[in-house]
Amino acid sequence: MSVELRKYRALDGRVSIEVLSDGMGIVRVDCDVASDEDVRRCVGLIRDAAPALDSKMIVAELRAIDPAALELVDQRGMVWRRPDALPDPLPSVMPYTSDLLPRSVGAAVDDISERMQCPPDFPAAAMMVAMGAILGCRIGIRPRKRDDWLVVPNLWGCVIGRPSLKKSPAIATAEKRLRAIEARDADRMADTLRDAEIESRIAKAEKKQAEKHLEKAAKDGDREAMRRVAEEIERLDEQVHPVSRRIVTTDCTIEKLGELLTEHPAGLILWIDELIGWMRGLDREDKAGQRQQFLTLWNGIGKLNIDRIARGSMVVESACLSLFGCATPGALSDYVSSAVRGGRGDDGLIQRLQICVWPDSPREYRQVDQFPDNDAQLALRAVFERLADLDTSALGTVDADDPDAIPWVRFDADAQRVFDAWDAEMQTRIRSGDLPEAFESHLSKYASLMPSVALILHLANGDRDPVSAAAATLAVRWCEYLESHARRIYAMSTCPERQVALPLLRRLIEWPQDEPIRVRSIRLNNWSGLSDSGSIEAAMELLMDAGWVQSSPHRSSSGGRPTVDFTVHPEAAKILDTLRASTSETIETPSKPSFDGFDGGGLAGAEIISKDAGRIRGVIE
């Protein structure tokens, strides 16, 4: 016969000792091992149940016990280990650093972040997309050494954060700079536009008069006169009147957008405050055609055909659209989940948001009341105006057989090596089959993102053709940075239980003691993210794996299928407080500027980073 003592920590701090004989429990004794008197009492009880045990051995074994190191046993006899910390509900992200942008842009980003007390990621993302919008399809880059594959630098982006993080004010400066270009060009063309308006009025009067002559010639049966007048009307209709430069639109139908793009072939940017609302509008059945047309506009090249019964047909020769807006985590989570599950959003729209950032919320707030950095604002203005005034036909190469084609540049030799190495590594990862399909689709669009960002940074820094290795290297860093944020976005859909596990645990700790905890009972509360049994069961499984909850079958006295009751760790509240105080937080985006942006000299001396530098491994692998 073998006798064993199993020791547990009881809820009152004493040690609960179970005496087992051949694996079968024969007696349980609770002992205060710090009390000599209680130890003697327990030794007597143990010896009564197992006379073969030596008293001195029992005393030595009890004295050696550290209660804090023991597993806990509750009043029902359930044994509990110390729970593990729950996984971070969001994968960590790479923080923005000011050297991701040219010095002339990064200084303004840091100034905005400091005054707004918001993550610098917000204005940085807005600046990148805005600079790409200024360039539009006026110039492109051919990323391969010999291939004619062309990429234009129009980008789609989004900033994600709680409403309190001042997203809209943080990105407003980028929009302001675009509108300043519009106002500057309108002012420059004021006299020309005034003359054009006069000529337009004259042409309308001439056309009206010509139409009367056409009717008279028709009545007289004079076909020669009819043809002559008809040709004059056609000439008047084909007159092209100058228009002031337009870059930004905030709300328009696809038909009006087509007209604007025809007037402004360099491209436009659709600047939307609530991006998810706009995307959901495209989910409507009657907007299905428009949705596909917007997906085409993301490419930035090619033609777009818009055919309507009332309006007739329109061909947009330069279908180039940039897009930027704001979103809250909750709204974006629902939309991404739908896309991942194959819902209305599963057509690549969400994956086209390449410049998408979701930084950590700053934990501290400092009240800052200071004037904007005038030098930084002037430098930023100079960058935007230089991009707006860029003579792209002189900068890039124009194909001899197509003089109306988009001028293009290539990488220099060192930059080409950077792109080729990065592209080979990225394509290998995408084709490995190890990534969730939606995230794989997202990364596949980085093939155009990297050269677009490299071209924007190269030109924003005032450099000329070809695109340098330093700009290409910095574009790789942008892709690494943005990928970490994309992982956070898609983690909401691939591991939704991580989002709700901790809030659910806190609610279960407060659950009434006299009510059983069951999946159905939780579902009836209709808590966020826990409205269906599948979500609840996944969250409960995570809590059980971490040791916070245990399950046990419960069979009703009336028969029927057994239900599952859940029990929460009896010290969950205390342990949760301890973990909250001791667990290190996710890497946070710096709330204070740490500006050390690059200038021309920095570009020339930048090193080429390794293919694995800075990659953030999250829940999506």
C-alpha cells in the first residue's frame, strides 16, 4: 500500500492536505503550518488515517511547505493553478519615428502631434497620402529594371483611433495644404478664368443663334447651310475652357467624380471624415456598380467607363483617385470581420487601404498651448508647392510611341537591389500559404505600395530621377511599419475572442453568486462581441486555457441534455489587479516628438536594411 500527501492552498490561507492511499483519497485536513499546535493536531489526524507514516517525516514535510507556491483548492474541491496573463487583445505595432519622412515634412508632423497631443502616426499618414495625391498620375515609376509595369503614387489610407484622439484635427493640416494649392492656382488663373467665363457666355449666345439658323435652314431645305451651321455648333461645343486646379473632393457621386476626373486628369483625392460610413454606403445593392468602379480608380491608371441611361456614356481617360479618412476601432472591426467571413466587404476594398495606421493611445495628456512651428509650416508648404509645380515631363521618360502616356522613372542600381530583395522576400511569404487569406490579399498590394512610397519620398526630398537607394530603403521601412498596423487590424477578425476575453472575465467576476454561469445566460446580456454562442464559447475556451475559468457538466433533475456550468477562479479579482500592475504594456507610440528626420545628405548615406529588420510578429503569422 502506498500513501501520499497532496498539498493545496485553501481560500483562508491554510494548507489543505489530502491523504491518498493507492491513489484514493481517505481524509482531508486543513492545517495552519505556521502554528506548532495546529501542525501537531494535523499530524495526529494524518497518522490516524495512515498509521504507516512517520510523525517526524510528516512534521518535516509540513514545515517545508510554502503555501504561496501551492495550487488553490476552493470550497467545492476544485483545484486551481495560478492563471496566466491573458494575451494582449491587440498585437503590438511599430511606433512612428520622425525619420520615416523628409525633415521638411517630419518637423511639421511632430509639431502637430505635440500641439494636438495625438499620436504622430495620424498626421504622418495623412501627409504621405496627400503628397501622393498631388503627384497623382502625372508621374509613375517602373519598379522592375526592364519590365514596363507602371505604378503611379496615388494611395488610399485611413487613421484609426477612439473619438477622443483628435483624428480629424490631426489630419486637417494635410488637407489644408492641398486646398492651399487649389487656392493658389485659382488666384494665379483669376484673369484667365474671368476671360474664359466671358468667352463661355459668348459661345453660349453664338450656339443659341446658330441653332436658330439651323432650324431656318432645315425649313428652307438647304442641306448645305444646315451642314455648315451644324459644324459651327459642333466647334462651339468642343471648345475647351480652362479650369482652376482641383485636388480635393469630399462628397460626390461616381458620375460627378467622372466629370471631375475628366476636367482634372492628374487625379483627385476623396477626403472623407467617416470612412466606414462611406464604405458601408457602397455595400448597398444599388451601389454595387459604383463599388467596382471605385476599386478600378485605386489602380490610378487606365480608363473608366460610366454608362447611365439618363446621362449617357462617359469615358474617363485618367482614372486616378486617392482616398483618405478616419475610422473608429469598433466600426472598422465589424467591417473587417465581414470581409474576412466573405461578406459584402470581401472584394478587396479594405485591402486597398495601404496607408492604414492604428497606433497605441497615449497614456498621458499634457495641456499644450503654443503657436504652430512657423519654420516647420513654411518648410511643409514648400514641399507641397514643389510637388504641385513639378515638371514631370522633364523629370521622367515618356514612351516615344505614346507621347500622351504617363512619364516614368526607375530605381537607380542600388535602389533596384533593395526593391528586388524586398519583393522576392514578400512574394515568398505571400505564396507560403501560411497567412490568412484576407491578410495575404492585403500584403499582395504592397507590391505597388513600396515603389509608390519610394517615389513620393524621393520627390518630396527634392531629388531627381532615378529613385535613390535611400528612398527605397525608407519605403521598405514604411512597409514594415504599415504591416504591423495591418496585423493589428486583421487580428480583430482572426482572433475576436482576444478582444472580448478580458471584458468578459471582469463581468464574470461580478456575476451573482447564486446564479449559474452558462453560455445562454451570458448571451442574454447581449454584451458587445458576445451576442452569439460561438463567440461566447471561444472566449470561454480562451479563459479556461489560461486558468481563469473551469467548466463542469450540470444535469437537471428533470433529465434532458446536460448543460455546462462555469466557475471563475476564486481569486480572479485579486490576481487580475496584480497582473494589471505588473504586466508591461504594449510598445507605445511616443507622445513627444523625437525628430531626427533625414535630409538630402541623410538620404545619400542611408544604409540598406536587412529583409527582417523591424518586422512585428503578431497573431497573424
